[in-house]
Amino acid sequence: MSRKQVLALEKFPGDKGGPIVDRPKDAPVYEYLSLNDCPQTRPDSITEQVSCAHALRDCPEGELGPLLRIWRRTMTAGEVTEPWRTRGLTCASDVAPGARPTLTMADLKAAFMRTPWSKPQISSQPAGNTTLVNLRTFYKVNWTTQGFQPGEVDRSVLRGIPVQIRPKLVGFTYVFGDGSSAGPTTSTGGVYPDGDVTHLYRAKGEYPVRVDTTFGADFSLDGSTWDEIPSTVTVPGPSTTVTVREAKGVLVNH
């Protein structure tokens, strides 16, 4: 249901959307409740506030979400005269009648952005972060022990719901400090002779080298089923200074 349709929901039997007139106190009225569209979520049950990945992920881009199922029952003089029945689905959670604060994909994206990432540091070969002009220099990524690496799980509680966020690698971009870069790639590089991330410097100098890491993530509400968070974040790594020297031939008199 669109926002307009939700706002136009009938308030009582025979409601045509016109001006509200005085009605008898014992005249029937509609009562609404909007709950996450999850298989186990039912009004007046212990699972009423359950959330699920389907409800969080299945609203179109740009809509608030989560996906809610609108329920309606008829009340007459304070008594239930018609039980809860579904009226439709909506992502317009800010105007859905009887909607309560609940977990949204925006909450998950915000938690994902707050994740303390592991920041990979780059090392080079020849050893000592020193190389020569026009020498093939090899690079390798080393994960720091602080923060979350791909595959590790960050656990938190959002709006009272236990949530697990598991980072995953989208790609590395190697920044060589001389204006050139390589990537994105999922390669962590390596050492001579098999490393597949290399660079040639054309001039001597000191170059700040780093690797920027783009993370994605999956989330789980139950610890077993994982779904993708539709967002990525790029984290710049700390810089390592690589010194490039120029080799010169020297004649020796024996």
C-alpha cells in the first residue's frame, strides 16, 4: 500500500473519507495495528514484536521500511466484534496505523558504518620498505589485530533486538604514493616471486603507500540465517613510507 492509501484507511464501517460527523458512542469503529511482515508475527501474541530479514530488506530503495503488515479489527462499545484481519502491506512505516518503533535497514546500515574495522597495513619487498628506481617492488596486505576483519562477527543490540554483523571484503585499492594505484582487487598481494601486486617507481624519493579497503557486510537476527546489508564502506589504511633510491654503477680500480 502506498502512503496515500495508508492515510486513507477507513476509520469505521462505511467511511468514505468525508468529514467526520457525530456518531453514536456504541457505533463500530476500526482499530489498526502494523507489525513486521514476518511469518510468526501475529497481533496479541508473544511473537508480536518479532523482526525478520524479509521485513528489513524487501522495501524498495528510498522507502523507510521495514515492510509492515497492516492488521484491522472491529470494536463496538469497547468489545471486539470482528477479529484481526490483514489489510495489506506497506513500507510507509511513519504513517502506518498502530506502528511501533522497530528495527529498520537504516538502523543496520548505521551500525555497519560504526563497526570498528581492522585497517590493513601494507608491507613491501625488498625488505625494509626500501627499493630502487625501476625495480619491481612487491606489496602485501597485513591485517591489524584491532577491529573486525572479514568473516569476524560484531554483535550488538539494536532497538532491543540482538543483531550480528559480519564484515566481508569487497576489494582492496593499493595506493603507491606516486599518483598511481592498483585495484580494486581481492588479492592480498605477496612476496617475490609469486606476489601479484607489484609496482615500478620511475623516480627516487619517499612515497606514502597505503591500501584502502572496501567492506560490505551481512547481518543475522537469529545467528543462523545471513542476509546482505545493501551498503559498502571504504576504510583508508595507515600509510607506510617506501624509500626509492637510484642505483649507480661504480668503476673500481683493482
